[in-house]
Amino acid sequence: MKKIVFTIECCFLLFISTTLLSQEANTNLKELSFEDALQITEQNSLILKQAQQNIDQKEQEQKATLGLYMPKVSLNAQYVYMSEDINLDLTPVKDAITPIYGALGNYGVFSDVPNPDPNTSGVMPYLPDDIATAAVRQELLNGLNEINSKDWNQIIQKKQFGVVSAGFTMPLYTGGKIRTANKAAKIKVEEAQVESKQKLDELTCELIGRYYGLALANNAQKIREEVLRTMQDHLGDAEKLMNEGLIAKAEYLHAKVYHSSADRELKKVKRQVNIVNDALLNTLAVKESTTIYPISNLFYTKEIESIDFYWEKANQNSSLLKQIDTKKQLAEQGYKIEKAGFFPTIAAMGTYDLYNKDLSPNIPEYMVGVGMKWNLFTGTERLKKLKASKIQQMQVETFYQKAESDIKTAITKYYQEIQMNLEQLEELESALEFATEYYRVRESAFKEGMATTTEVSDASLAVAKVKIERLEVMYSFDISLSNLLYYSGLSSEFSSYMSNPNTIYESY
């Protein structure tokens, strides 16, 4: 009984070990549809992350530009040290009035002086001349003493002082500079969004090329493996017939040469699979080494709209044209900014003294006002810049027309390539039927001793050649379709062509 239990435990452990090893062997193999590959690319791509960061940056710059409409409030602190105090010397004034006070106080005679006493002013409205003269002289002498006792050389500002103040400036009129700057900032956000869309379209085209390139390489590997197996079987048959004396040794050697050639082609295509797989991992931005197995097959469809449809869509949706259009709008705003330089700038301003130390009391506590700055003459700088911005507008317009023509040419090129691929696929379908039947006939004839190894090998290679050529044409169709959609601004519609009910898939 113990032996039975031990045997069951060993079998169970062996089963678990085998399962784990099998799972470990398959961890590096990942089946991936095109839609999943596109989603992974959008999530991982550093190019798209950089584009999104650029959008975020432009949005923050736009918000910053809105602040140009708002007042700017500042807190200012200053501590000043001058070489000497600022004095106001009024000694010359003292010297000028002192003789007058002295002469009048000692020798002046005054009459008709009103009586300052309200009790007696009714009886005697004016003081007698001797009393009036004595009173006025005394007042003048008192004033002279007051003048002589004062310091007529005053410090109005000490050489060291500190000030803490608050200030503000508020633009009232800038000739349109602020409004134009905000429009330009908004256009730059739109430009960044269009650039992000273009990078996504470019990345989609790159992914299509590498994803279906790997699908092509995998199918080519299967075909080459099938050719090698066929050559192996044919080599075995040739060896048997040679040993039975039914064919010459040269026929056997010829079969061996074809077998060796098939083996080389298989090794070659395996290398190509590894190369394209690494390229696809780079597009997916996957760091770990993984073998990708595309489960979305190569395809083609005859449901292609007229070329006029793609030309019209390009004018509406092309990211390339939209980028140039934003450049055109920015050039227009640049012209308006240069034009605004001919107008004055008016702003309200003010300061308020929050705290000071040893500041002159003659300085006011606050000041408010309105200022204007108008550059009336700056040489020919403004005029030349205005002309340069106008030329830039014309340049962007010319570039737009050239890009529009180039896009139309590219759409025509890839549209014709698609039509050419469809014609080739139709012809290759018949060729594959003929090649398959020809190989079957030659293989039967060889077994009956009616055909040579060369004829059988050539027939087998002809079948493989047609299959691979057909896959290559389908791959070319997919690439041409992706480029056609890219220049038409319809890269996101690639999946809809792939999933069309009339779409034809092929794999081996």
C-alpha cells in the first residue's frame, strides 16, 4: 500500500514539474492581436508621452498668458546708503531778511495801527503813533530773535534709510498686444494637439509595418518548414529508389542539394523573424525580451473608396495640413503683434508706503497715477519686422500649397499601389492552383519513375514561391493601405478595414 501511495506521489510531483516547466517555456511567447498591440503602443510609447507633456506645457503657458489681463501687485523693500545726507540750506534767505527786520525794529515809524483791545477799540479805533511804533518795533525785534535762533541748514534726508512698499500696475491699453498673445497661446495648444495626433498616426503606420512584417515572416517560416519537410520526404524517397537501382546516384545528390538549400532558406527566415520581432518590441516599448506571435492575419479587401474620397478626407483631417494651418494662424498673430508695436501702452500704477526707517517726512505715503509709453521712433526696426512677418505669412501659405500637392501625390501613389496589389493577388490565386496541381502531378510521376528529382524539387519550390509571393503582396497591400490612410488623416480607421465583412485573410 505504501508503495502505491509513493508511486502516486511521484507521478503527481512529476506531473506538477512538467506543467511548471511547460508554463516556464511558454512565458516568453505572447499572442497578440493588432488591436492589443496598438493599445500597448499607445500606453507605453515615450513619443506619445512626450507629445502629451508638450500639450500640458502649452496649456499652462496659455493660462499664464491670461494673467496679462490682470494687475500685477508687488512688494518692494529697499535699503539705501548714500555718500552724504541731503541738506536744504536756506541761510541766503536768512541773510536777506535779517537786515530788514533789524532796520524796521530799530528805526521804523508806524501809524494807523488798529487797536487790538476790544474793550477800548470803540472809543479809540487806532493806536497813537508812539504806542503803535513801539508795539510794532517790539514784534519785529522778537521776529528777528526767532530768525537768528533757528537752524537754516536742515537735513531733509539722511544718507541711510529703508523703505518697504507695495506697488501695482494695471494695463489699460496695449494696442492689442495682450489679446493677440492670448490668441497665439490658444493656437499653440491646438498645434501641440495636432502634433500629438500626427505622432500617433506615424506610430500606427510603424506598428502596422512591423506587426504585419512579423506575421509575414512567421508565415514564411511555416512555408519554409513545409518545404524542408517535403524535401526531407523527397530525399528519403530518392535514397530508396537509388538503393533499388531505379534512379541514378546523381538524382539522389540533386535531391540532397535541394534539401540543403531548403534548410538554408529556413535558417535565413528564422533570423528575419527574430529581427522583425525585436523591431516590434521596440515599437511596443516593451523592455523584456518576448516572442510576439501575431494572431491578426495578413489581409486584403476590395472595399476601397474612390481616390476622390481620400483627397477630400485629407483636406479635412490631415494632421500634416492642420499643423501648417496652425503655423499660418501663428504667423497672422505675429503680424498683429508687430503691428501693435506702433500703438502706445497705457497703464495705471501706484505705490503705498507700508513701513520706513529714516525716510524723509516730505515723501508722500502713497501715489497713484496713469502712465503712457509710446515709442515714436525706433529707426526702421518696427517697420522691417512688420514686413518680415507679412512675408512669413506668405511663406507659410506657399508651404501649405506645396504640402497639399505632395499629400495628393502620395495618396495617388498608394492608391495605385493598392489597385496593383489587388490585381497581383487575383493572378497569384490562379498561379497557386496551377503550381499546387503541377507539384502533385510531378510527385506522383516521380514515385512511378516517370519524373526526375529536379522536376519534383522545382515544382515544390514553385508552390512555396507563389505562397510567399502572395503573402508579400498582401503585406504590401496592408502597408499601402496604412500609408493611404495616414496621408488622408484616417489612420484610426485601419481596424475598420481589417474587420470588414468582405475582408480576406490568409495564413499558413
